[in-house]
Amino acid sequence: MSAIVAYRRRSGWRESDAAFVGRAATHHQCSISVRSPIGNRDDDDLDRPRGGVPDRRRRGFVLRTSDRWVGGVIRDRWPRGTAPVRQDSTVTQRSGSPQSGTGAATAPESPENIGTVAVVGRGRLGSVLVEALQGGGLVVSGPHGRGYSGEREDAIVLLCVPDAAITSAAALICKGPLVGHCSGATGLASIAPHRGFSIHPVMTFTARTGPAALTDTPAAVAGTDGPALDVARSLAVRLGMRPFTVAEPDRPAYHAATAMAANFLVTLESAAGTLIRTAGVDPKVLLPLAHAALDNWGEQGAAALTGPVSRGDQGVVKSHRQALTGRTPELLPMFDALVAATQRLAQSRIDKTRFTVGTRTMLVVNTVSALRRALKAHGARSIGFVPTMGALHQGHLELLRRAREDNDLVVLSVFVNPAQFNDPADLAAYPRTDAQDRAHAETAGVDIYFAPTADVVYPPTFTATVALAGPIVQTFEGAHRGSGHFHGVTTVVTKLLMMIRPDRAYFGQKDAQQLRVVQALVADLDIEVQIVPVPTVREPDGLAMSSRNVRLTPESRSMALGLHQALVTGRAAFELGETAESIVASAARILDDYSIVPEYLAVVDGNDFRQILGKPAGRAVLIVAAMVGRIRLIDNVVLQ
Ligand code: AMP
């Protein structure tokens, strides 16, 4: 056997180096020709092409003199797989001339001084690590069987054995070397009384995994002390991995997260595969989608969440559930748990929503003059305006999304308008979440966030009222919240439209009567703005999103579902051709089931909000308002 060794050292060439090379030749049973005894490149350059990826086809070794390391690479002249892998002899010594033999070993003093690494465990991970450590230029012995007790020259014994076998394998190791293990779940107490470390590649290993899988893989490292931790870090780097530290108390949480990210993902994909197979479709069609979803999560976090649950599309979620009930009922508990978890995630994502638009800078203004300056400075071709009272939720964000889609500039107003509250206690209790609202607004692509105080909108000199007349402002909300309610709405909306002069203003169908009032307002006053109605955004269970929902107790939250259920039942009656009276009666029965006493429940003409009796004709809306616990909620469904 023969091999050519390209051999360099960092500086200078010593007599003793020749002895080491000679020793390496004996050890590797090859002849060595020294190509370049003096050089100034880093040892790693020899076995790492530029770019830092180790070339696994080469066999590396590192020789150590009394005061420095020298390294080399044996260009593999042997047929693949038969190149010598040292099992039990010595290439390095802590000092003096090389010797071999067994006895007490000594742990490395610093990460630079990593000596022989003995790998224990002949499983997949053990073999992969032996190959990878050699590729990283380290002197490696093994993989040894689990009964290995350590050799004199071992600086590190790395246990690549099942978690349950770590303690017993560590107990066999003689005193001296650092003992490492590769488990994520097992604490360092398992290697006591040794000093040592753990190094856990955040990667799954299958029968087909090779050392290349380690390259660029993050690795969790921990140490019984600082130097041991440094050695673990250094080993990880030599293996081409990216080390990060996990403290012992955090280990279970860290490992649970890796199990969720990898193992549970397989469970999830298998479940999806089972279901799609019932439709006669090969589960493999899901792969590109799964990859894309993961990539998106990597880039955007929770903002990557898409789909019916996060959209609040309750109808689709329901149809999914029905499909599972019929075809794979065993998957229902998992499905329900995931719907609930996804729902919570969709609710909580503040920093990154699916409405993120580039990296615009949002301007926050509080006065009318600052607002006008901002509008002028922008010189937008089209302005979209979304008036709100804050405590923003997905319903508001849907309005903003539409505004962002349609316009050059988006202005959001956040103003809890005292003029439209008939009950001072209700005004005082109205949720105010300014910081959160700003975060939502910014990620929703708002350009100008206008949050005036009450005295900016209603200075002491203010006396005007903009008031519509007729049933549209007197019935239902007008009747129950008092005539002042809609006067307060029309006054503030007129003021805001005058301040901003938008091309389009966005209002939710959720407040159906308010929407009609605003449409009538701009028609009556010839205000040049397009009022854009936006359908109601609902929670997955159907509850209409509202700023007030956060004030619902868990009991009243369940009770509140009755509103939507009643509307759905009413619409079903309408679709069967029932009269307004029986539509209302069937909806009322559901409210009763939920112990909800409505303030009003009626089928109304969608134009003027007069109550309809008999068979609904033209635009008809089923509307409801009720105190649910201590919170007043309203909702509606358009019948036609
Ligand atoms: P508010 O902050 O409650 O005054 O609402 C501001 C705007 O958002 C109004 O046009 C509401 O109709 C609209 N809005 C509130 N909740 C929803 C919802 N769940 N879906 C769609 N629009 C909504």
C-alpha cells in the first residue's frame, strides 16, 4: 500500500515532525512523501476546499508535537472503503515521542488540543461520526463496541450509543478522557463521575444518512465545565456543524422542541397521507407543499400561516371535519387539537401577519395638521381609509388588507369616539391596546396611523352635529343605543372623511346598520368617496370578530356562539322559503337554547332597516343584538 501525503505545518519544520510523519506512515501502512514541509496555510485548508466544506473522500490526520499541531491529508489511493481506519494504535502523543499502549488517558486542555477521539457505538451515528471526524482532520479510533473502556491515548471518548445505554457505557470508561455523548434528551449527570460534554446534532439519522448530513447542521452542545464545553464546540465545528449552547435545565424543553419539529411532523404528514389516499391521490403530491410551508415558516414565522382556519373560514373547516368523520375518524382528535392550536396562533401573531407588505415606514400622527402634512408629503394617487376604534383584530386587518390592495396610501384611524357611546361605563371599559394596534397596523402595511385624542376631534369650540333622519338611524341600533349613537357616528365619520379625503373608505358588514348609515351619509352630502363594504370576519367557530370579544368570560364566550348559530338557523329557514316571522322564530329557539335574551332579532330591509314581515323580498338581513354576560354583541347575516 502506498499513499501520497500533502503535509504542511503552520510554521517551521522540526526534526520531531519527521518522526511523526514516519509514525503516521507506519500506522497507515503506507509510504508518505512530504510535499511541502513548510507552509503557512491553516491545516484545515488541506482537507477543506475553499468554502469550508470538508472533502469526505480524503483521510485526514493531525499530528501533534510537544507544542503544536501539524496536520495532513492522505490522498486516498486505496479502493473506496478499504483505506485504513485506525482502530487502536497511536498517532499523537501529549509530549515527547510517540508511544502506544493502554492506561490512564488525559483530557485535552483546550479545544485546539483535541487528541484522539475514540468513538463508541457501532450504529449509524457512530459510523457517520467516525467518518466525519476523520474528514474534519481529527485522529479517530473506532467505532468501538459498547464494552470499550478507553485507551491511554484517548483524549475524548464519544459515546454514540442509545440513550438508555449512556450511563453504563460511561461507567466502563477509565479515568482521564473527557466523555461525550450525542443525546439531546440525556443530561450530563449520566456520564458522572467523568468530566465531559454532549453534542447533539439537530438532525435525524436514517440508514441512508452520511456524514454530509452534518455539514452546516446546528448542534446543541453542553459541558460539565467551561473547558469541556469549549471542546464540544470545537468538535462540532470540526464536524462542519454550527454549535449552540443549551443549559442543562433547558435540555428537556430543547429536546421536546426537536421532537415536535421532526417526529411530530412525520406523524402529521402521515395523517395527511392517510386522508389524501382515501381520495385516490398519492400522498407524495403533498411533498412540495409541505416543503414550501416549512420554508415559509423559516422565513416568516407565524406569518406563514395560511388556510381556512387562520382565515376564519368556518364553513370550509366544518367540511374538512365532516370528511374526516366519514373517512378517517381516528384522526379527529388530532385534527381538532390542531384547529384549536392554529386558531390560537392566528390570533396571537402580532409582529408578522399575512398582511405584511414590504418594509414601509408607518407614520404615527395625532393632530389634524400633522395628518394633513403627512398626506401632502406623500402625494398619493389614491388613498384608502379604514376608520376604527382600535383593539384591532382580524376583522379590522381584513379591512386594511383590502385597503392596501386597492390604494397607494393607507390611512388607519384609531379613535374611540365618545359621541357614539350612550353608556359612559361602556366607553370607559372599551379595550384600548395602542402599542399592539401600532404593531398590527405596521405589519398590515398602514402608511399613516392617525390616533387623535378626543380634544383634537372635539375641541372646546366644537358645536356641529351631522345627523341623518328616518328609520335608518332610529330603528334597532338607533333605538337601543339612542338617537345620539348614529349622530355620533355620522359626525365623526364626516369629520374623518373631510380630514383625509380618501378615495375609498372601508366599513365592515359586521356593523350592517352603521354601514348603511354611512352609505346614506356620503350620498346625502355628496362626499366624494367610495364606501367599500367588507364581509364579516369570524372566529373558526363562527363568532363574529369584535374588539369586545376579549372581555368575554369563558362561559359567555361559549354562550356567544349562540348568536351565530341562531343566524345560521335563520338563514336555513330563509332558504327553505319561510316567512320573516318563522325565520325569526327558528333563530329565537337557538338563542333560547343558549340562554340568550335578544335586545332585538329581526329580518330587516337592508336599505332602510325597516322590519320585514311575511316573505322577504329584495335585500333582506337577519340582525341580532344581545347582552352576552355583561358584553353587548351584535351580528347579522345577509339573506339575499
Ligand atoms: P370598530 O373598531 O368596532 O368601530 O370597527 C371598525 C370597522 O371594522 C367597522 O367598519 C367595523 O364594521 C369593522 N369590523 C369590526 N369587526 C369586524 C369583523 N368581524 N369583520 C369585518 N369588519 C369588522
